[in-house]
Amino acid sequence: MAWYPVLLLGCAALSSAAPSFTVKGSRPTILEGVGFQLDLALSYPSGDNLAAGSNIYVRVQKGSQSVSGVKTYPLYSGDVLRTSLTLSDLVLNEVGTHELTVDVAYSADFLGASSGTYEAWVISGFVSLLPPLFVVLVAGLTQEVLWALWVGLFVAGAIVHQGNIFDAFLRTLDTYLVNSLADSGHAFVILFSWFLAGLVAVVQKSGGGHGIANIMLKRISTRRGVQLAVYLLGFVIFFDDYANTLILGNTMRGISDAFFVSREKLAFLVDATTAPIASLAPISSWIGFEVGLINDQLETLKGLGYTDALAEAGLTSGYGIFLSSLASRYYPIFMLVFQLSLIIFQRDAGPMLQAERRAVDNKQVISPTAKESEVTLDSSMEPSESTPKLWWNSVVPILSTLIAVFAALLVTGYNTTVDGGQEMTAENLFGNGDSYSALLWGGFIGSVVTWVFIRLQYQYKGEIYNQWKHWLACDFRMQIDGDEAEAPRPILNFKESLDVWIEGVKGLTAPVLVLLMAWGIGAAVKDVSCDLFFASVFSSDSLDYRSLPTLTFLISSLMSFCTGTSWGTMSIMFPLVLPAAWISSNGDQDIFVLVVSAILAGSVFGDHATAISDTTILSSMATKCDLRHHVVTQLPYALFVAVVAILIGYLPASFLFPGWLGLLLGIVVMFLAPLAFAEKVEHPQRRLDPTMRVVQWVRVAVLKGQPTETAPIKSEKEVGDQAF
């Protein structure tokens, strides 16, 4: 009889007790009306006779109400006994605490089932927005980013712990902050930042900073020139955004100060060239992560039966799709063009215009309202009058760091590629490279090279005294012309270099605390499911699939803004949107590539616009710009570029014309935009830009306030002459 073997299998399974299990939610909070999942860890009694071919049946109930229906899973996954289950697409539509009952059995009627409970904490979507909203509110009221981030952490903790403020207070410290510090990736970033800060301090104390500044000042004679140098150097250090930010900001700060470029403008130029360039570069520390996410979703679609359709569309390689998306990566490309235009035309708008005019007119590169601990330089790091100011004492340390980082990326990428049996290509070499280790090794090697290089150089009466035998004497003393006091000595000996290096590290105390808080708030907003709320708001079966690229860009932007992480946003958005985009568009290749582009570009925009992004904080830290002022001056530019990316890029490219045409139109618009919407920094009458004119009219005509001063400012030539 055909049913007899099945009956025997069922009886064999029923003869064993149902497995015991533990149940855990994927997140501590559940959003009202939004799907969530439960993870079960199964444990089987020893000696059970578990026949192959049997099934496990699982159901989730709230009282007598079914939450999951009956889910069926094979007892064996291949030849391996199943020890875990994931129950997905569970939905609860009532806010509050609910006790869910989970039953696991070998039969669909759940005879002899094992049961367990799970307490589900359901919140509304608006509640999930409270932590980032409090960060913005408190930062605006107190002008203290550190306090604002802590309040955001506390609010998130209070939500997760159902209003228990005592638990919330403790968890901000022993969970969010500790986990931020314990994360290995975060530790790599902090250590590299420390190493580089110490290196820069030694370079400065040895006169290298002044030396490179003197060389560049001979070749740069205008504010435009120094800004263009910052912009172009951003392309040179293309392979990693962290290295770009920290090296470029620390290296160019003194030179930009000499030309009275505001710290706000310098921070913008550094910040807005880091992530855009790293995300666009076909060879960088980002490429492996980005391509890996795309490949994961290709495998998902192949598992759903779309292998042939993907092949017909030419969508078989994650790297190929990445390259195809470059032409529609509107936000980062438009931002780079917009920066170049602002530099060439020497125009700015809004808060940035005010900051630049303050720097030029009042010789104040730092705002008077800036927080002192974030912008001041340690005067003890300045070289003595007798120290030679030599350019190579800056170039050799920085270049050795860059070479070490670049080489480490190649070495780690090579090892991973060989171990994985992959083809030896540039994509795999850089994509498989360990950027965190490369930064750490490069920073340390750069520091050691700096110590040794500075130690081997002897100074005498303000000049280098180069005799090879002096390099061999660690405690060298020698009389010259009978004057022992002026005997040649190292520029810095090892003890002096180490002392200076440690002082440089100390200067990062406050920025590192902000960075830890920002990482903590990024984890906290995920715990309250803020990211899922944004995804659920914009997802609807009734949407025209051609609107997906625009909506994807908006969701990615908001998610990145609230979480402060572009990589975290990509990790969430790719599995959430990409398969759905392919299916809903019926395999439209152009829409699929546009959605990939929108995820990558939107993640970078949100990273630019928020105060809790690591690159935003690192840019402020490297340029010694007050974080609040950096955000306030950069945000209008980021928003403007994002709007253009939508109106000229994603919307028309989805509905009207090819993506490459949107790219060309956008480049033209972004290059000419400063002529229409910005004003010359050195306009003789200090005329305001159009937006600020409207603000001034409201201030004077409506609020009866005083107009902004329009006193003339000095010319660029006069400023340059006065600087030297």
C-alpha cells in the first residue's frame, strides 16, 4: 500500500517526544503591523529514533488566535538533523505586551507537542522615531552633541525596556556603549585614528607640517587654489574613506588656515569627497562589501527560479552590476561636480557663505561660537624656532602610511582570494582585502617610520646637520666651535617622539567619545526597529514599479540619516528591496540597476546629512571643526544635491529617458547651480545668496528684526598678501 511507508515514518517520529526548544526574537521590539521573526533552537532527547523523511510542525498563537498558521519543515536538512528554525512573516496588529505560545510537534494535529512562550513587545512606528528625533531636538536646544546622543540612547533604552528608566539608564552604559567599544571593527577605527593622530602630532612637532605648507604656499597663491588642492587630493586617496578623511583633513588644515578658508568649508570638502569617491571607485575598501551584497541577492533570485531571466538580462555578476550602476549613481557624482563648481566660481550659499565671509573678512577660520575642545590645537605641538621646517618630514610619514595601507589591502586580498580559490583579479584583490587590518597596520607602520625617520635627522642652528656617523650615536654629544650647547642633536629623540605621539592621541578623547555614542545610537535605532518602519512606510503592492528607484533612494537616505551608517543601511536595503524590484518590474533590467544605484547613493547621502555618522564625526575631528557647525553648513548642500538627484536623476530615468541622459543633464545643472543659487564669497557689498535674501526679508519685514551686515570685504589678493 502506498500510504504504508508514510504511516511507518509518522509512527517512528511520534514514538519520540517532540524536541524541546528555546525561542528568541530577532529584535527586542516589534513594530505594529510589520512582519517580524522568531528563532528557535531545537534540542532532541538522547536515544530518540528520528526517521529520515519526517517533518516538524510549528505554530505560533496569541491566546486562541493564530499568528503564524501551521508551518512545516523537514526534520533533516540534507543529511543533517535540523537544530534551528526561523519563523518569518509573523505580524501583530496591537500595541503592547503579548504572550505568544509556540508549539513544536511531529504531527500536524500537534499531539505530544512541546510548548514555549515568548513575550512580544509591540510599539507603533512613531515611537520608533523618538530616539533620532530626541537627538536632533536636544542637539538644537543644548548645542551639545555628546549629550544629545546620550539622550537618544536613553530614550531608545526606555522604549526597549518598556518604560523602565532604571534599566534604560544602565543599558546605555553596559550595553550600547560597551558594545560600541567591543565591536572589533570599531576598535580598528579607533586605533587607526589614534595612530594617525599621534603621527600627525610628531610630524607637526618635527616641523614637517610647516615644511609642506611652505612648499605648497609657493605653488598656491589663492583660496581657490588651496580648496582645489583639497578636492583633488581626495581623489588620490580613493581606496578608503577613513584614510581619506583623517589624512586629508590633518594634512591640509594648516594650509587652508593660511588662506583663511573656514574650517566649515574644509570639513565639507573633506567629508564630501570621502564616501562618494570610495563608493564609486571600482577598486576600494568598499567594493567587496557592495559587490557581496549584490551577489547575495542574485543568489536569492536564482533560488526563486530566475537564473535564466537574469542571464538573458546580463545580470550574472555582482561586480558587473556595480559597474553598470555607476552611470546612475547620481548623488555622489552630482556632489563631486557641485563641489568643483563652488571652488571654481568661489561661491557659497546659506550658512557656508556666512562661515566663509567670517573667515575672509574677520580672519576667523573658526567660529567664535565653536566648542573649544573640538577646534583648538595644542600649542605644545608647534615646533621650536630652531627646528628645521622640512617638507620631507611630512611627506615621508604620510606616504609611508598610504603605501602600508595600500600594500596591506593587496596582501590581505591576495590571501583571501587564494584561500577561496577565486580568480586573481583587481576586483577580488581589493574586494577581499581587510580594510580594517590594513588601516591598523598602516597607521602603526607610519608611526614607527616617522619616529625612526625623525630620529635619524640631526639639527644644528636651525638646519639639518647630515653626517652619517651621527646617525649611529643614540646619545650623541659633540662640541662644535667650542659650543657644547649647540652641538647637533636629533630633531626628536625616541622619548620626545613618544611623548608628542601620546599628546596627539589625547587630543582625540572627545571625538572618540562622540564616535562611540554615534555607534551606540546606530545600534539603538535598530533595536527599536526604526529602519523597518521606514521600509514599511514606502512599501506597497499598489506602487508603480517605476517609482521604486526614487522611493528606494528616499528610504535609504532616511535610514542612513537615522542610523548614521551607510554600510548598515546597505545591509538592510539590498535584501529588502532588490528581489522585490526584480519581481515587481517583471525583470526590467534598467529598473533593477537603478534600484542598486539608489541604495548605494541614498546610503551615502544619509551618511553626509546626519551628525551621528562616523565619517561626519571623523571629518570634524580631522579638520578641527565644531561638529555642529560642520553639520549645519553641509546639510543644505547635501539636501540640494539630493533633490537634484531625484528630480533630474531617478524620477525621469525611471519614467522618461535613459539613465545616462539624466547623468549628463545633472552634471550640467550642478556645475551651473552656484551661478544661480550661490553668491561670491568676496562680493564687494557682501550680497546674500537668494535663499538668505528671503530669510533676511522675513527677518526685517515680518519679524521686524535687523538686517545682516553687508560691509565690503577685502579682495582675495589682499587676503593672500596679508597672510604671508
